[in-house]
Amino acid sequence: MSSKRNLQIFLSLTALLALALAVSCTGFFVNPTLSSVTVGPNPLNLTQGNKQQMTATGTFDDGTTKTLTSGVVWSSSATSVAPVSTSGQVSAASSGTATITAQSGTVSGTATVNVTLGNVTNVVVNPTTATINSNGTQTFNALATVQGQSDKVDVSSTASWSSNPTGIVTINNTSQTGAVASVTTPPSQTTVITITATYNSNGAVFAPTAQLTVTVP
């Protein structure tokens, strides 16, 4: 009876020793925790009528990454511009900019989608000339003519704006009313600045200009 008891104790100690050895070598396995989500492509430029499958890549606290294919909730900040399906496919519905969000649990990431018009035949900047003082601002609009449409379409938010000479004004095209040029470094004398709105429609690049005069006292 004593020998049987001793054998049981020996086997128990052997099992405990094996478990302790396994733990000391590999540790207990713990599922890594999602720490961030990256959405791509970012930024994404689409012509109206086209589609694009977005991807969500998760980064975990152990440094590993993987594409998230399930458990992701997709949403768009502007469904009239770029709605997104439950699987992450974005559709370019109308000209504008939208933020696409992919959320997994409490962790999310975003990407910017710019939708440009197709069949654009011309783009103009309005007004073509303007004058402001060294503390002033001026709003410009980029207006596109689309084949088959009688009304011009405001594409100010998706045009790329620039000024020449540089460094005198900055242009913010996130306003709902147009692109706002603001004087950031007043010139020493009255200066004429060329404002350019560059717009790409199906590979056709338009770059209309306007003249902004900045006066000094």
C-alpha cells in the first residue's frame, strides 16, 4: 500500500515538474490585444462612379500585424459622397471628401477619400480677380463644367490649391463655402499673387488661375 502511495506521489511530482518546466520555457499563452487600426489606401482619390475595396490592418501589443477580415464595422462621414459597404467597399457617389472609419471593438482607424467628377470639360476659378489688405481673407471657388449638365459643380474642396509667390497666403479648402486664402506673411509692398486650383478628372488635368492683390498701408 505504501509503495502504491509513493508511486502516486512520485507521478504527481513528475507531472508538476513537467508543468513547471513547460511554463518556465514558454509561459502561459495570452491572446495579443489590438492596439491600433490602419485603413488603406490613404488618402484615396476616386473618380465619380468608381469603387475601391478598403483594407483594415490591425497592430497588436506584441508587435504583430494582420489584415482584419471580420469583426470590423465600416462607416463614412459623408455617405452622399462616398458610402461604404459592410465589407469595406467604397463607392464614389459625388464630388467631395469623406472620412472612412474602420472600427474593431473600441479601436478604430480612418482614411480620407477624395471623389472627383468624371466628364469634366472645363474648370474656372471665381472670382478671377480680388483685392485684400494685409489682414484680409478672400474666398475662391473652383467651378467645373460637366458634360451633359447645365449647372457648374463646385469642386473647391477636392481641388489642389496653390499660390505664387509662395509664403504670403495660405489656402484652406475645407470650408463649405470655398477655398479661403488668408494672408499669413504680409508683403512689404503691394503684391499680386497667382492663385491656382488644380483639378484631375479621369486623367484630364485642369489648372485655372485667379489674381489676388494684397495691398499694404
